[in-house]
Amino acid sequence: MKARSKITLWTASFTLTVAICFSSLVFYELVEQPFRVIDDELQDIAEVAAQAVNSDTPQGKQDNTLSRYPYDKYWIKVVSDQGITLLASPMTRYVDIPAHSDKKFSFVRKNLPLEKLWLAPEDHSERKNIPASPVVFRVLTDRKVINGKVFELQVANPIPFLVHELSELVYYILAGLVLITIIAIAVSYYLAGKILQPLASINNLIKNISDNSLDQRIPLGKNKDELYILTRSLNSMFDRLQFSFNRQKEFIGNASHELKSPLTILMLGHEEMLAGELPQTVRTGLEKHLTTLRRLSKLVRNLLEISRLEQQETLRHETIHLHELIDHVLDEFKDLLQSRNIVLEKDLSPVTFVGDAEKILQMVINLVDNAIKYNAPENGQIWIATQKTRECIRLTIANTGPIIPEQDLPKVFEQFFRVERSRSANFGGSGLGLTIVQQIVELHQGTISVTSSAEGITRFTVDFPLPISSS
Ligand code: ADP
């Protein structure tokens, strides 16, 4: 899960929890108060009713003390210990509320039309808003002993308006919670995005810093906050990386340079010795050494070339006639092509552009050399073409031969990568040829890609985007 979503989730959950706790507290406080008043009232009525039936007044007759409550408003029943009903309010005729022995206060739902209820003047207008559902009663069940007589009392108060208001309150609280959640999600998502935005831009900048652009640094922000410290630490890490990278490159360059001359001297010495009279065993040994020395020398030259290209030493700006340059290279390889019976097909449109002629020559040599080296042993073919489109100058070179597996295609440009180590080593390859080609192409702001079809045709495409000074 993304950090932004996590922060949003945490903040929204926290806000929702706080909102639920707060609204529960408010709800409790709002509900507790009216029920306390109702219960006190029920207790009071029970007391008065018990007194009324005890003063030997006729059964069901309203006592003076009871008249201080709207008698019709309540459901009142007083029963003697012999089970004789001593007092019953008019509402007992419409609805029966069974006695609750275990609980003093309870709720009962009963079907009773609102017309049968005594309503306070202010409740009349409210009546139409109450749904025609069962009426809720708050019930008091009590027993009183007065002057040795036992009275079973049951007093109930219909509270449809209170229940209606409470359900409205619950509805508003729930709607409020949903709204708070939506607002919390939107606000925290926005804020998380704002907080994380500098991290995203730092991340983008880091992604852009490659081994070719290690000199780039992340700009420091104005505020000296945690991000400022992070950026500074990253920049100093890049300083150290760049330093050791450069040291490494310098070392490879210097080592290759130092090895080049002794290797050349050794090769010349071997060639001189082989030119003279020698016993066969010595000759065979020297020839083997010379082959190894040539391979070593090629490796050292390639390493030196890579080191030079990486240091991006001055790129010359010369007019290159690519079609002519390719023709010249193919001419050089003519004998090799013939000896391997490779059929060459070329389609060279005249294209001219400005670049480093020596490096472009090296690029073409490496590509043609590979197309011959890795060609099919029989019925080999090479297709080479140049063309100028509206967007770029394109060079394609394709050859028959063993296919490069799909997963290896992006790796062929990596240093020292060889698809088949043994096969490549037989041709004196060290896995640096295409690395050099790619670096030359990139120095000219171009791109190179490779495909290898199931029919065994490998195709390299080099594109130099326009405008590159061309004609
Ligand atoms: P090397 O110097 O060993 O030839 P490269 O960097 O030139 O190394 O090539 C890397 C690998 O890509 C080679 O080992 C080879 O397997 C494969 N490869 C390169 N060019 C071709 C090609 N034209 N046809 C088929 N495979 C190729």
C-alpha cells in the first residue's frame, strides 16, 4: 500500500474513532436526562396512586392528589394482593401491559393509535410527523406496602415523541459520522499528498541520476527541515559514489593503458619468432600464446575504449557519409564474408550527418563483425540498410544465426555479457563489443535496439534522432 493511502487510512480511522466516541458521549448525555425525568415522574405517580387507593375511595375513582397529573396521559393500574384491580386509568382499556416482575423500569412496544393518546397542546402539530408504528412505553413495575396492605403498581408513560426525536438524533449522528469520514479522507489524502510531494520529486531526481550523470545533485529546499537533511545526506552519498566511480574508471583506463604497450611488444616478439625456423612443438606453443595475446590485446583495447567513452572525452564534429562509411567497412570484411559464404544484401540510401567519424566507424565495425561472427554456419545472410525518415536517421543490420533468447535481449548491451559464453569466447569475444556500440550511439543522442525472431534472424536498429546536422 502506498504511504499516501496509509496516512489517509490512519488519519481517517483516528478521526472516525474520535468522532464516534464524542457522539456516543453526547448521545448518552442527551438521552440520560429525559429518562431520568420520566422515571422520577413515574415513581411520583405510583406513590400518588398508591395513596389514592389506600384512602378507601371507591375503586377506580380519581383522587384529588392524582388530579395534579393529566390522568388520561398515563397507563396506571393498581392491584391488591388478592388480585383485585383497585385503580385503572382509561388507557388500560385500549392496551394491555403485562407486569414485569424482574425489572423495576422497562420498555414495552404496543400497537396503539396515536388518537387514543393524551397529547399536550404542543404535540398536536407534531403528530403527523410520527410514523404509525407501535408506541413505546416506559414502564414502572413496583410493589408498595401501606398500613400493612400490599399494592401491585404498574405505571406506564407512552413516549412516541421522545423515541421519534431520539431516532432522528441517531440518524443525524450517523449522517454526521459519514460526512466527517468523507471530509477526513479527502483532507488527509490532500495533506498526505502535499507532505509526500517533496519525497516524490526527490525520488524522481534520484531515478534520473544514472552512472552517466552522477554529477547531478538534488536541489536543497529553503526550509531546513527533515527533507533538507535527507537531501543533504543523499547528495553527500552521491559525492562519495561519484568519487569512487571515477577512481574505478580511472583505474581501468590506466591499467588498460599500461597493459597495452607490453602486450604489443609481446605480440611483435612472438610474430618475429614465428617468422624464423622453429621446431614444430615450439611453433605450436608460440602460436597458441600468440592467439591468447591477441585476445588479451583486444580486451585491453576494448576496456580502454570504454574508459575513454565513459570519460566523454571530446566528441569530434565531422561530416559523416554513413552509406560510404558502411561500404568502406564492408569492403574491409569482403574476404571474411567470402570465406564464410555469407550472402550480403545492402540497401544504402545516402545519409549524411555530423558526428565523430572515428567512433561511428568503430560502431559499424563492431556491428558488422558481430553479424559475421554470430552468423549461421551455412547459408548465412546479412542485410544492411540506411534510411532517413522524418524523425531520424536509421541504420539496420540483420543476420541469420542462433537466436538470442527474449530474456537476454536487454542484457546484450551490458558489460561482459555473452549469450553463449563458450561460443562467444571461441570468436575471441569478451562481451564488450555491444557496450561500446551503445555508448557511441548514446554519445550521439541516438538509441539502439535489438530483436531476435524465432526464424533465427537477429536485427539491430540504430536511430539518430533529427535534427542531427544531416543532409
Ligand atoms: P562479444 O565481444 O563477446 O562479441 P558483444 O557485446 O559484441 O560481445 O555481444 C554480446 C553477445 O550478444 C554475444 O555474446 C552474442 O551472443 C550476442 N550477439 C551480439 N551480436 C549478435 C548478432 N549479430 N547475432 C547474434 N547474436 C549476437
